[in-house]
Amino acid sequence: MIRRNDNQGWFVISQHDHAELSGEILKYWGNTAFETPAPHDEVLFATRQHDNGWIEWDALPKVYPENRFPMNFMEMNFPDQETIWKRSLRRYSAEHPYASALIALHFRKFNQKIIDKNHSNSEAKILKKEMNQFIANNLNVKMLNSDLGPLPIQATINLSFVQIGDIISLALCHGWTSIEIRDVPLNYNGSVLKLSLKSGDGKNSTINPYPFSQPLLRFQIGGRRLNQKTFTDDEELRQKLNECDYEKLELSIHNE
């Protein structure tokens, strides 16, 4: 769940709706300076579905005990994260093995951060091995002991596209005023640059250099508006959410 500050409360957005917006944004990627992702449909599918494992969680959201806010994805414990990540990469693996491998690569990075911060986390190490084997099977990559062998350059760059769609969507959903996105692919030959996203109102953003095929992109993201910041327990949060109407937030990206 994404918490967007909204005066005295929150505008809350589900992770899967955020991911769908990620794919909608990436759909317009490509112009004379920026190469279009390929295979296009599979990269878009991975981007749209990278958080599909959150559907069940967001149906029954929880309160973060330390601040009593609706719990976001950065505040979850590892067992819950593991369940969601596995669901996300396996749900469509039979029909979309390449896209599912990109999703696994995406979450593998988060899992590695957990291992780096806590070397004794044996569960995270086990999950890393499972993810590595899943990726190797779906990308036809060799395993080197329990780790992955070299990835195809196309898959590495397509993972970047998934992550870029993710971060731009997160910026729009949270209403961030500025971010820099580094190592953005210009093509599949290794050329990269930095993008700068800015917004004066948290709804209408500019990106420079501009990577999209159209000069103005308009989007909608659904969510629920809560009129309080903190909640006594999970049950109160769920009750308040059920009482809220589903609203649409208007967002845009345009060239400077």
C-alpha cells in the first residue's frame, strides 16, 4: 500500500494499481533518442504485473505498529515480503516465463539488500537461491554453484526498464517534487544517462531529457481518501477504508 500525504489524512493506493500505472507509463517509452523496450509486450507485462502478489495483502491491509500509519511496502517484515515476492513472480510464470524472470530479478535486488544488511538472515539466503534457480530456468542461464551466471544484456537492460517504470510511478503516486533516475538505457548497446523528474504540485510532472513518444501523457490512479493519519489497529483501518469511496487522481507527465 502506498500512502500519499493528503492534508489531515492519506490518499492510499494499492501496490497493484501502482504497478499497472508503471506499465501504462512505460507503454509510451521510446522516441528518436530513446530505444523502445523489446520484447515490448513481455517487458510491459512484467512492469504492469511486478506487484501482482500484493493483491491479497492490500485486500486486508495492516497498521504499522511503530507509527500507527497504514503499513507501506518499506515497513513489512521479511516473511510477509517473501510471500508477496514469490506470489508475484510465480503467478504468471507458465504463460509469461520471460516477464516472470524480470519480476524475479526485480525482487532479487530487494532481497539482496536484506542479506547485505543482515548476514545472518538464512531465510533471505534460501530465497535468493530459489530466485536464482527460477531466473536461470526461465532465461536459460547457467547456475554457478548457488548463484546466477552472466545474464543476457537484453535481460539486464529490460530489468532497468521495469525498475524505471516502477520509480516514475512511485514518484507520481507519492506526489514527490523531484527525483533523479540514474543509469537509464538509451539503447541496448550500453549507453545510459540520468533523468530528472520535477513537479510543482505533486500531480503534474516534467522529465528531462524526455523519453516518451508523446509530448503530454495523462493518467488516472485510483485510491481511497482517509481523513485521519493514525489507526488503533488493523480492524479500524480496514473499516475506514471500506467506508471510503474509490476516487481517481489525475496525473500527467510532459516535456519541459
